Amino acid sequence: MRKTAPGAGAIGFMLVIVIAIAAATMTKAAFAAPPAPNGGFVWKDGPEVYTKVCGYCHEQGVGPVIRGRALPPVYIRNVVRNGSRAMPSFRIAEIDDESLTKLAEYISAN
Ligand code: HEC
């Protein structure tokens, strides 16, 4: 008697390998960090940037108090991007736009 589908076993084996590779690749992609918009650095949220960057001066009396003054977010963003006299400017690679927007809203509201 002749076999009707010679090599079916081999094809099945290859399929298993292909599926295994695809699954491994997808798992890797699922755990990879989300791509940063603008190719910049992405902060968790406004309070994190404030504590780790701004607080260094603004909580230590080096810079004036900026929280609790309801400073307009657009003004805060301008000062951060362009600097202002003794205040250094921060580039997009240091604080990306989205993080800066969240930061400015946080400072303005708190
Ligand atoms: C290296 C110290 C330093 C760091 C870090 C810093 N600042 Fe400043 N900032 C200053 C100083 C000093 C001034 C006062 C500038 C002046 O008028 O000479 C200032 C002024 C400001 C002002 C204007 C305040 C006003 O009364 O009009 C804002 C807004 C501000 N900073 C926001 C920020 C934010 C937001 C961050 C974090 C991303 C930050 N700064 C990080 C030193 C710093």
C-alpha cells in the first residue's frame, strides 16, 4: 500500500517550529518598552519629572517656588524649553513634549 501523503509528518514538524518562532517573537515584542514619541526620553508622569529634575533646584531654594502658584502651563513649558535667566533650558531629548505637558499641568494644579 502506498502512503497518500508522503512527508506530511515533516511539514507538520516544520509548522510547529514556525509557530514556535512566531510565538517567541510576539512575546518579545509584547514585553519590549513602548517606543518613545519624538525619540525622546519618556517619563512616568508629571510628579516624577518634578521630583527628579525640577525639585533639585525648586525644592532647595535655588529656584523660586513654582508649585501652588497656579502658573499657566504654557508659561511653565516656555520657561522649561527656553530657560529664563538663571533657569536652564531643557531639550526634547531630556523632557519629551508629552512629559512636559503633564509636568506643566501638574505644577500649575499643585
Ligand atoms: C539648575 C536649577 C534649576 C532646575 C533643575 C530647574 N530650575 Fe526652574 N528656575 C531656576 C532658577 C534659578 C529660576 C529663577 C530664574 C531667574 O529669574 O533668574 C527658575 C525659574 C523657573 C520658573 C519661573 C518662575 C517664576 O516665578 O516665574 C519656572 C516656571 C521654572 N523655573 C520651572 C522649572 C521646571 C518645570 C523645572 C523642571 C523641568 C525647572 N524649573 C528646573 C532653576 C532651576
